[in-house]
Amino acid sequence: MSLPGNLSQFTTLVDIIARLRAPDGCPWDRKQTHASLRKNLLQECYEVLEALDKGDSAKLCDELGDLLMQIVLHTQIATEVGEFELGEVLKSINTKLVHRHPHIFGSLKVKDAEEVAANWEALKQEERQTGASILASVPKPMPALSYSQEIQRRAAQVGFDWKDIHGVIDKLAEEVKEFEQATSQEKAREFGDLLFTLANIASRLGIDLEAALRQANQRFYQRFNYMEEVCRQRGLNFSQLSFDQQNALWEEAKKKVKE
């Protein structure tokens, strides 16, 4: 079997995947189904996000390739069982992009990005089935924080939201009070309400809640790792330190590890 051709061409990737899925192809690739690849697709998406968070363009380039491979693999599987073909995937997204950009491919005039976004949502509404909720197309398997922000954003587009951020802050204070007063059986529910309100605040401030929490997690990881390394260098057992001693190390780590 000859080696693939021009490795910078999209068609080469399509040919490689088809070859891997062929009767005499790779046993692992031939075994895969849409369902078995779910975790792989999700992992590749998270690796793309990690590259974006780090601002690492070389890693982003590599991870986008891995993600693209997942898309082509799913398409090849679908083609083999007669579900759809690559041309249909491309036609679907191309049609959608043309329809949602009438200011580029039509005669509509817009003044700024905000008006483009408003038109985009209006066109999406036209595409929904009659009677369908504006929340229905938000994928439920999304991470809960991202899902919360998205359904609140859509509700706000039709006016269901506080007039300004002060109302949301007041609501947050109310939720904190309810959490403090909740019984043990009610704690989880009230804590969920707290997170839901925080998601609204983040949206109003233009903060991606998932990205903000990922960054906070990474800061904690780096600072905690710094504390562990300091303890190794100083011959200390971290778990045997008092809380005050651990907290002093944490403050040191915050000064040393900024990101």
C-alpha cells in the first residue's frame, strides 16, 4: 500500500481515515462506532480548550488536527452505514453560514457586531421548529456551568432578566442567606441556586464561567504544587504542618506563582 499523498490537504485526511476503516485496515479504527468515540471527541475538545487557555498556538494547531480527525472519523462511520456523507456535512454548515450572514451574502445592512449577533439569533429562531423552546437546542450534556450561562443568556434575549447587575447581586445575597438557613436536605438545591446566580453575574460581566473556573483550578494546582516542592526542599511533611503553617506557605506560593 502506497503512503498518503500531500499531507497538507484535507482530502488526504479523508483518504487516510477511509483506509483505516477499510476491511484490511486498522483493527482499532474498524472497531469504533459513534458511541465508542464519544469520550474521545470530548477529550479532544477539552485539549483544544487547554491550548486556548495557555495561548499556545503550536499546541492549538496540533489539537485542532486531532479534533478534525474525530469529525472525519465520525463522518466516515456514517457514510459506511448510509447515514450521511461528507458532502452533506459540508453542505449543511455552508448553507447555515450563508443564511446567517445576510449582511455578507445578501443585501442586509448592519452597523456593528452587536447587531450581527442580534440578527444571528433571530435567524436561528426562524430555523427552530414551531413551538420549540428557545432553550431546547442547548445541548444538555454540556458542562453544567456552561449550560447555565447559555440558557440564561437566551432567556435574557427575550427580556427575562434583571435590568442591571445590582439586581443580580441582590439576588446573590438572597441566595447566600437561603443557603445558610437551609436544612441538610436542602443544601444541595440551594447551592445550585447560588451557582446559577453566579453564572448570571459572569454573563453580565462578559466572563466565560467555565474558562474562569479552569483558570482558577490551574492557579490552585500550580500554587499547591509549589508548596509541595518547597516542603520537599525544606525536608517538611506537608500533611503534618499546622493549618497556619500551610496557610503561610500558600501566601508564599501566591507571591511566587502569579499564573
